[in-house]
Amino acid sequence: MTLRLLAEVSPHDLLVGLAELQNHLLGYVKSMALKCAVDLGIPNAIYRRGGAATLAEIATDTAVHPAKVPDLQRVMELLSTSGIFSATAGEDSGGFGVVVYGLTTASRFLVGWRNLSPMVPFLVSPVVVSSFFSMCDWFRSEPAAAGSLFELAHGCSQRDMAGKDAALNSALNDYVVADSQLFLEVIILDKGRIFRGLSSLIDVGGGHGAATQIIARAFPRIKCTVLDLPHVVGQVTACDGELHFIAGDMFESIPPADAVLLKNILHEWGDEDCVKILQRCKEAIPSRHAGGKVIIIDMVRGSAKGDSKISEMEAIQNMFMMHVNGMERGENEWKKIFSDAGFSADYKIMPILGPLSVIEIYP
Ligand SMILES: C[S@@+](CC[C@H](N)C(=O)[O-])C[C@H]1O[C@@H](n2cnc3c(N)ncnc32)[C@H](O)[C@@H]1O
């Protein structure tokens, strides 16, 4: 087979194919380099130097041992090749030619007041990454016996482990807070009208209330409540002040409110569980005539329209959600769940940033 391939394919195409294979096999090295850069504080070091820094400056600012500077250069080379940093030719203070590293749009998400760097310790944690090692066994096993990839690898669900492991719980909640702080502000700026006129809102699975806090500040007349599992609500501190927190289970009952918010919840569950959650939501809200609605913030696949980076992101996110038996859905998949849960057919999908969308559904 390989010999035939050598005869049939041009040397350039062979090389591109080999590079594609190697890049896939070692794709995790990119994740690790990014994790290392965030752990060392490299994006912030570049940011604090006005957005441009040499290798020597980055090494000094991040306390890298002088003997390891050539190795740091490898990290910077990879992350510049892959679009996390920019690399341009410049001069050092002595007039010698050096590479100057800068922030790109991607790494600007890792610096400043609202940033996504807290996503790294969770998404690139050994406990999450190792779930994917059991994928082959998982595909061949009886669904009820194996559970999710995470359960097969670790013997318990991610939620149960977070309930027992304080470090994982904190990493997960910090991730949620960072994501909420950034995206809720964007959503309120762009689609704030979805919250207007509400007198009460319950954020189901709202974690430490980061999303709700932003809504409560922008719309002080809304009585905002967060419902989450006891181990999550138990970690909430006094500074989370103006919100009400309730420890409970969204599969059992959801306290009444004009609107229920489900942000990044349904993509963690299979269709049957989503229908059950939405049925509990429907019981919690008034009729449509009285303003009742469920606000879902989640991905709606299919917005990529030929953009291979966005298509890849959708496919990676969809596969990532497999580790907890969740999935990212396209409009038709959402539509079926809404209908099975008894909601009206005239839902509204409002794209925020590519596939990231707000969906309003009505009883
Ligand atoms: C991915 S996080 C999403 C957090 C948040 N909504 C956000 O801003 O993205 C999922 C949340 O659902 C909560 N959760 C999971 N099962 C739950 C249940 N049965 N009842 C209530 N909350 C639950 C988890 O504790 C976690 O805080």
C-alpha cells in the first residue's frame, strides 16, 4: 500500500499528507504548549510590555531559568506558527536582530480584565484529557454499562468527581465564571432586549452566579436566582451578595420565575435528559401570554458556511462533549427536543458569535 502510494502521489502531496498525520498525532503538544504559556504567564507578560516582547524579556518576566531559554523559544515558535502569538523581526536594545512576539486576536482572549485563561486548567486537566484514552473501549461497550467516557475512565461522573474533588470543582467553576463574564456582557450589549420586562429569572445550573450577576446588574428590577447542585452552591461566598442561591436538582423541580436561563447546560446532556430538563422548566414559567419563556445559551451548529476553522471548532466541541455524554446540536436537533418537551414551534434563534447563540423558546 505504501509503495503504491509513493508511485501514485506527487512528492509534495505525500509530504502534506505526512505532515497532516504528524500534526494530528502530536496535536496534544499544541494544547500542552498553550497550557504552559498560560501557566508561565506569557500572554500577560507580552500584554504588560505593551503587546510586544522579545524572548529575553518574556523569559525574565516569567522567571524562566536562563538555561531553559532555548526551550522557551521552541514553545514560542510553535505557538506563533499556530496563531496564538505573532512573531516579527525586530531589534533588541543593542541593535541586534531578534524576534518580537506579539498578541493575536486569539491570545487577546487570554489577557486583560475579562479573559478566558481560567478555561485552561479545566480543559487541559489530566482528569479531562485522560477520559479520551478509553474511547475505543467505550465505542465497543454496552451504553448502560459504560456510561460516559469520563465514567468509563474514572468510575464516576464528572459531576460526582467535582462534588468530591475540591480542585476539580474550583477549576470547573472558574472556567464557567470566565466564560460567563465575557459572553454575558456581549449578549447583553447585543441582545439585551431578551431580559427586558422580566420581573424574575432563574439561572438553572448557574454555578457561582457569574452570568446572573451580570444580568442582575444590568437589569436591577429582575429578581435573580441561581439553582445548582449543593456542592456548587455550598462554595458561594458572601460577595455573591445580591443574588439568591438555591441548592437543588433541575431534574426534580425548578422554582417558579418569569424566565428560566439555561447557559451551557443542555449540551452536557443527551436528548432524553434535555427533554426532562425542559419539561421542568416549562412547569416553572407562566404562560407565553404572561411572558413565560426559557432562554438557552448554547451552540447551534451549522453557522460555519464554508469556514474551515469554524467547522473544525464545531466538530471539536461536539466531540469534546462526548466525554460527558453531551453533544453540540444543529437547529433540527434542537427543534425536536423543544417539540418533545411540549414547547411551541415558533422558537427564536439569535446568533451571537458564529455558532454561539441565544435561543428563546415559549410554552
Ligand atoms: C457547564 S456548567 C454551566 C454553568 C453555567 N450555566 C454557565 O454559565 O456556563 C453546568 C452546571 O450545571 C450544574 N448541574 C449539573 N447537574 C445539575 C442538576 N441536576 N441540577 C442543577 N444543576 C446541575 C453543574 O453543577 C454546573 O454548575
